[in-house]
Amino acid sequence: MARIEGSVEIAAPRQAVWDLLADPSRHTEFGTFVAEVRLVTEGEVREGTVYRERSGPAFMKSWSEWTVTRFDPPRELVHASKEKSMTAVGTWTLTEVGSGSTRVTQVLDSQLMPRFPTLGRLLDAVFAKTTRKETDRMLRDIKRIAEGGPSGSSMS
């Protein structure tokens, strides 16, 4: 299983950052990985909410289903996916670091091709660099949006 971690300090209150992260429909605004999100569960997002997203590296986007498995506002948000091609758990932890500032830590534990562990480990290694870069890009975009920066995905 591969683990990709990143964190960023954001000059915004924890609740404002939480409101951004806890809305799966906004995930298309972070980085370039998520292209489309469709909520399956109706109503407000909560533990048990299910959504589908079309995501992946540039030309390899595919649909996957995610479930919110932990919803602890405004501290921790966990989403999990179990597909034939991948299993993954994404965790966002929000920590208040000062008056009006929040540290967001993002951890992605994933395994490609879980039915074929040897192949999965090889693919995890191949895509690790891309996933790390995308995690950094997502965190920069979350910071920019939460701090009220200009719209549009950051490409640097």
C-alpha cells in the first residue's frame, strides 16, 4: 500500500477550510486529478455520504465510488473507495494553529490492483511521483481558495 502525505498552513479559520473540504462537489477545484463529482446520497454531506468521481492522471480518468467514513467537523474527514482497480482511504485533518490559521494535513493510502498485489506495488511505485505532485498541487489550491485567491486551478 502506498502512502502519500502533505500539509499546508492556511490563513483562514478552521471552519471555513472545513466547509470547503467537506463538500465533495468542490473537489474539482483542487488540482487537476478530479474532473467531475456526482453525489449519490441526497441531503447534507455526513458520515455515510456516497459520491462518484471521475478522476485520475490526465488521460487516464475513470469513475470510482467514495464513501465518507468519518465526518468530525471541523477536525477530520475520511473518504474511502474500494474498486477492482484500486482501494484508497483519503484523510484530511484540520488543526487550528493560531488565531485564524489552520493546518491541513492530507494523507492518501492507496493500493492499485488489489487483486494482483505484485502488479499493484509496481504500479504504486510508477505513479508515486505523479501522486505526490498532485497532492502538493491540491493543497496549494485549497490554500488559495480558502484564503480567497483568484479562481482557476494552480498549475505550478
